[in-house]
Amino acid sequence: MYSKIVILDFPAEVAQKALVCQLVKKYDLMFNILNAQISNQRKGHMVLEISSGSKSGFNKGVDFLKNQGVQISTPEHQIFKDEEICTHCGACTAVCPTEALHIKRPEMEVLFDKEKCSLCERCIVTCPTRAMGLFSQTAEEMA
């Protein structure tokens, strides 16, 4: 199974079309919406995890979106947790939509699962000690 997180930016003229649903029907791709800000008649932004049985199937779906005018990019940053300054207060777990941040019980330790992270950045703003942050990736790291 091939899977990758992509960022889609929709121009206003295609924001009302059901393009993402076409990925399932035409290209047999699965998708998980990690973050979305789209409204009819306006530009849209969506973070998806797209999965396919093969990399070529994934590429065909991405090419379809590009041909429709959707700009596609990959995340240039990742969220990290600084274990040394985290106080395990749990504030970040209350705002994490994907449960990438969760409390391990009975230890009451905040754990971070990068694989579940949707890059919404809510934890960064919420963390009182600033233990949550961003780091940029180089092109080699993203490949």
C-alpha cells in the first residue's frame, strides 16, 4: 500500500466540484481528510492522506487533480515534541483532532504519534511551555 500526505489548494472556480470524490471513483484511491477549509465560490485548502495499491495509481490521481487546476504540494514541515520541556499537562491533547497527542494512563504521560498528526498546528498555539513546535524538512528528507 502506497500512502502519502498531500496539501491541495483549490482555486475558486473548482472549489465547488467533487474532485476528491473522483479519486475514489475513477482511480480507486482512498483518502483521509486531515484538515480542510473549503467553501463554495472561494479558494479552498485541504490536507489529505491519499492511499493507493501502487505508486502509479497514486500518481494518476494526483495528475487528475493537477489537470483540474488544483495546486498540490507536500508538507514542508513536521510537528515535533520537545520531551525536555514538556510538563505533560495534557493541554495539547484537548485540541488534537486526530489523537496524535494522547495521555498514556495510568502514568499520565503525554505521548505524540507523528503518523497520526494532521499538521493542524493547534498543539503549538495551545502548549503553555512551547514544547510543541515545527521543523522544516529538506527536499531529501521529504523524498
